[in-house]
Amino acid sequence: MTATSVQLSVIVPVGSRYDDVSSVLDAYQTVLDGLDVDYELIYVLDGPQPDVLEILRLEQTRHERLEILQLARSFGEATAIAAGFEVSSGALILTLPAYFQVDASELGRLLEDKDDYHMVVAHRWPRAGGSFEKIRRSVFHGMLRLITGQSFRDLGCGVRLFDRAVLEEISIYGDQLRFLPLLAQRNGFRVLERDMRQSSRDEYRGRYGVREYLRKGLDILTVFFLIRFTKKPLRFFGMIGTVLFGLGALGLIVVVVERLLFGQALADRPAMLLSALLLVLGVQIGALGLLGELIIFTHARSLKEYRVERIVNPAVVASDASAAEG
């Protein structure tokens, strides 16, 4: 791998979906060579892909900056990018898909905001696609906006530029890579979503099955928990447990009152069984939240809930002021 440090590390994970390898590589390389920045290009093969590996090894004769990393098996896009990040050396990280999403000529625009934002993500606009695709995207991002309070329009785009510190402070796994802007913003990083022209060759030819929609729903629930209750599990489980306990207690009170005042028998009363079940379930869920709080408290010293933007030293401020006056 590259021994010297570079300014920009470009990581391209190659999974089950990819376009013509040489065409994508040439498009990226042409734009990157035109930028006034020293960079390295790391292709990460997510599992054995002999055909792609053979093409990339041939391309290395033309592209001297190209490095190839192959994982032992398929671990997913997030792991592939994490592996590429481990061997990278750039202060800035740029992730690009192995297929056409954004017009390659637009990539340089990401660097325009690198001094003002810690992370810049692409929003393909104007966006191609049918009515159903537009509705599906609107529902997905609308749900995220509702439960997280953060507004993004194209989290499915794999074009992201960010400071090295972002991945150093945020652990990603599974399908959480698409939610990296949300997690970064939650941690105090400044995130910008920039409109970029969509590639004319950006077309997904597969279909999303029921399983994929269920996974996305679970991902949204995971992000909701990570953003709102990671450090406060008792608030999440305690809220649910309290509601269930309250419903169960109210049901039992009604059943007991009917027994004492109206002589209603308790035997063969589904309402009593349901109330007792809710009562016990509420206690168990609340106890689960309490257990989570105890774990968080035990590791509180190693859990950092903040990030320092900068430290302003009075001596430095005074010297800067003197230099400005001079």
C-alpha cells in the first residue's frame, strides 16, 4: 500500500452490483487527475471476484495510483469501506460506487465545500425514475425526517466526501453505511447535501422484494434508536414498559372493581389474563431498559457524547491579533 500520506483517499467498494469496471475506473481517474490534489485510489473487492480482479490487475499497468484490496468473503459494503479506510492514508476520504450514479465530471464540486463542512454527500438532481420510485424515495426519507428530525433526500447515493475523523469516531456496520450522514450530524459534524447531476447510465435493473422493504424498515428503527436512545436506553424501554404496565394495571383495576361491586366472576375472563400479561410485560421491558442503563453507567468513562470542534488558546488569539495589527 501507499507508504506516504496523501491528501485524498478514494475508496470504491465492489459488491454484487457493478458496471463495466474499465469504463467506471477511466471516468473516475480522468476527473481525479484533473483535480489539484494528491490522491490514492483503492478498490475493495467484497469477496472473491476473479473476473473483476483480473480486469483491475490489468488496469494497474495504466493506472499507477490504483490499489486493490480483496476480502476473504463477502462482508457487505460497510465492511468493505471500513477495510479500505484502514489501509488509506488521506486526510479526506471519498467513497464512490462501482457503478455510475453521479456524472463523474461533477466530482470536483465536492471539494468546494471541504473547508466549511466535515462531510459532503451527493444528491442526484434532477433525478430520473418513474412515479413509483419517486413515491418510494419520498416515503423512505419522509419517515427518516419524522423520526430523526434530519432532512436528507438521497441517502442511497454512494458518493460521499468526509474528513478522516468521521470514520474514526463513528463505527459503521451492516447496512448503516447509508445512514452515515445522519450519524455524523448527530455526533456534531457539519454535513452538507449538494445537488449533483445524475449519470445518464445510473439505472438499477433489479427489483426490490418484500424482504428488502422489511430490512429498510428495520434499518430505520435501528437508526431511530441509535440517534435518540443510544446513551439513554431506559427512556426508550422505560417509555414502552410504562405504557404497557399502565394499561395492564388499569385493566386489572376495572376487573377487580367489577368483581367487588357487581359480582362479576374472575374465572374465564380474557380481560384479566390480558391485563396481567401486559402488567408483567411492562415490568420486564422496563427492567431491560434499567439493565441497559447499568451497562452504560459502567462504561460511562469510555463513552464520549461530544466532540471538540477546536480549542482556542488565549496566547494564540493574542498573537494572531498582534499579527493582524502589524
